[in-house]
Amino acid sequence: LDEELAQIVNITMALEMPLLLKGEPGTGKTMLAHAISEALNMRLIVLNVKSSMKLVDALYQYDTLTRLNDSRFGDSKRDVSNIEEYIKMGKIGQSFVSNERVVLLIDEIDKADTDFQDDMLDVLDQMEFDIIEIDKVISAKTRPVIIITSNAKKDLSDPFLGRCNFHHIAFPDPKMMRKIIGVHFPSIDDALAENAVSAFYKLRSFDGIEKRPATRE
């Protein structure tokens, strides 16, 4: 982590707030979460947000189909009368029940609707949620380090933004891009790398281009 980002992460941890990272695809938002996980020697749990995802899916899943099959065929080692046997934690739930502190990456939150976003932050503020099928409250054993990313494809609500520590990751300039290439391809020919970087930024500068190429492209 560079000095500025390291300070932001330290402030975020001290305030115990989620860190919201915004920026174009390919600017390293997800990799920053991996770097934080490595730097802090914490396990990383990743929730990849989908447009159709409901908040409960990120908290827990109740496997009704397996329970039904077990009750019909009677060959399961599980007690079908105990619903808790069929509850599986989602990614947020896993971060809550973990015995050690973890880094929780909530990737591409802008894919979700506003209700999902705001309800999720309510859970993360309270550090608990209900499993309604068994009338049980799951409280976090330790507060995870929460990293949330957004590709800025859709505006986030003001209440959501107000409850996060925010940092924008700018798209790398040609000098930084050359360093990025050097990390991934240390033996690359200098002339080839320079020509590739030059062509890449020319493509990004074209007027009327429908989608500007990201770093991974």
C-alpha cells in the first residue's frame, strides 16, 4: 500500500467504518482488498454482488430442498427436525461467525438496488442479523475490516455514502501503467511495453468510443 492508502485504511479501522472504494474497472479496487488482507495477515472473504441478489443471500441460506429430501428418504445423518442443520452462512454471515477477525470485501455494490445497499449497511452497523426460520440472532464475534467497491456505474444513495469512509482510486497515468506492466511481466521488452502503453492511451483518448479499455484489457 502507498502512504496515502495506508493512512486511509488505518483511519477506517480506527473509526470501524466500511471503506468505500470507487473508480473505473481495473483500477485495483479488488486487489487493494487482497493487499490489505495480506498486510494485516487476515483471511479474506469476498461477496461478489449480483443485480438479482437479495440481502438474505449474503447473510445465510436455508436449504429447504435438502431438508425435504432428507425427510422423504430418511437416509441422512442430520436431524431433519432441527432446521439449524440446514442453515448455511452467506459471505457476510461467514465474516460474523469467524473466530478470527477477517477482511470482508463486498465487490461491485453498485450492481445492487438501493434497498439492498441501505439494509446491508444497517446489518454492518449493528453487527447482527436474524435467522427468522429458527428465531436466532447472529451477532458478530469480531468486527470485520469491511471493504466495499463500486465501479460508479450507478449512483449510491446519500445515506449509504454518509456511512462509509470514501476513497476514489484514479485511473493510472502512463508512468504508473508502465510500473504495473513491469510487476506482471518483469522480463518484457522495454520497447514493446512502451509501445503497448502508448497504443492503450491513444485508444482511451478517442472521442465517441463506447467503452474505454480498462487496465486488464
